[in-house]
Amino acid sequence: MRAALALAVLAAATGCAQQDVPVASPVAVVDVAQTTTAAPLPAPAPVSAVRLGNQGPLGNAAVPFAKYLVAMHNRIHPLFTDGSLARLDDLRPNDPLNDTTLMTRLELVIDGNTGNLLKQSIVRTSGLPAFDALAVDAVTRAAPFEPASGMLWSSDGNVYVHWEFRRDPVFGCSTMHVRPFLLHMGSAPQ
């Protein structure tokens, strides 16, 4: 019940309604520690930390997660929706980047203590590497994020989020298509 209430708070804060999004097979990873600018997308690799059986309920962390995601969105939105998507409007109408059905889903791994982006993985590609790269670049430039409350940490001390980026200017990087996770990794954070 509390998780549903928190999702409603998140939806109200962003003007959207939360929906369940199935986790797809991952396709690529970008190790942020090795990149200083927009990185080319690496070869496919199964990298998602989110797996059946290692997720726990958000419970009392749902409302703090909603607040944390809004703060992240406030950093990502100017770069992705107001920046990258707005520039695409100058392309010719039949350009592949003007397909409003394009969507890529990233898995973001954030150090809970520092807010540093440790890793981002493409867990669902749009099928257009140039569009996927826009999402990767926006998140890379938006980082670091705020340190997270300990109740948002998975057992390894990191924060795990799946975030969808869409070509549609209304839903661009909306928190409506974000899924936070509490993962049980087998050991407690040190």
C-alpha cells in the first residue's frame, strides 16, 4: 500500500502515472569511470544487475525514492529533453532520429554514498545507436547526482534505477518510465 502511495506521489510530482515496465535483456554497458565525454556505444554484453529473485520490495523507501528520482530528473531533463531532443527538431522530417516511437532503457548504478554514476547499461536499445548515445551522454553529463539516503541503497551500497528515454517530447526522460530497485546482492555494504 505504501509503495502504491509513493508511486502516486511520484506521478503527481511529474504529472504522470507510474506503470510497470518489464525488464529486458541487456545489450550494452558504458563504464563511466573510463569516459570523459560522450562515449561510443560498446559491443553488447549481458550486464543488468536486476534479475529475477534479487529484488526486494521498496516498502518505506518508496517515497524517498520518488523524491530522489525527481532530483535526478531535474539534472537530466535540461540535457536530454530540452537539449538533445530539441536539437533533433531541426532534422528533416524523415530522419530516423525523428521517429517518435524511439525508446531506450538504461540501467543506472549510482554510488549511494557519493552520488557518483558508477555504470550505465543499455538494457533495451532503441535500435538506433545514435539515439541510444543521446541518452547515455545526457546521463553522463548530468552526473554526479545527490548522495542517496541509506534506505535507497541495495545491499552493495549502490542505487539501481532503470530509466527510459523516449523521442516523444512529452515523455522524453519523464519519471513516469523510471523503475527503482532494491537489490539483494549477497553481502551488505562495507
